[in-house]
Amino acid sequence: MNYPRVGVATIILRNNQLLLIKRKKSHGAGSWAVPGGHLEYGESLEECAMREMREEVGLEIGNVRFKAITNDLFPENYLHYITIWMKGDCLSSEPIAASVDEVAEWGWFDLDALPSPLFIPLENLIKGRGYPTDEWAGLLH
């Protein structure tokens, strides 16, 4: 039997722009997402957010806090994720594609002009299919 996995995704904003990565070599390859990944055994949500940010885009973040949860299905891969949405403050300068196996490219995007296609968890969050349902607006402040 397949069980849901736990992913942690982290929102980083700068000058009203959202940091996104283009996923590579994983489910959702070619879609745009915030940095994130699997919660590891014994790891706190904050530790996971900080580790994934370092691993994927080489950024140090702080003031990491919980914001929302989405329930995300990937039927084509028979995958089910519970994505825990965190928000953090950037403590270092520009991102880099630190994980060439996971990140095809990265960029800062205006909130009203996000690229396409979006990774399913991010799309679910934006469309109010999370808990709380209106957290997308709350993430932006």
C-alpha cells in the first residue's frame, strides 16, 4: 500500500517577487516550484526548510515559520504528498543552482506574473486548495 509522504516547501519573497525553481529529474519535472523537499527522520519543519534552501539554491534563511498545508496528488506517478508550507527571510544574497540534479533554473517572479506550468502543490496553494484556504494572501505579508 502507498502512503502519503511529507514535503516541506518554503516561500521566500524579495521586493514583492517570489523565488521559484524549475524542477528537474523528479515528479513535476519542468514545472515551477518554491524550493523544498522531503522531511527527514527527526528533523523539525524549520530545519528541513533551511536545509532544502541551502541544498537547492545555496541560500541561508531565518525566521522560518509555518503558514499552511496542501494535500497534493500526482496520479500519473501514483504519489500523494502532504506539503507543509513555510515562509522564511533570506539572510544571504543571490541564489545559485546548488543542486544541478534537482534545479534546472531559478528566478525571482512578480506575484502577478508567475511562470507556467506551476508545480501542483503551489497551484493548489494559490487556488485556495489548502488549509487554511486563504493562506496564499497571508503568505504574501
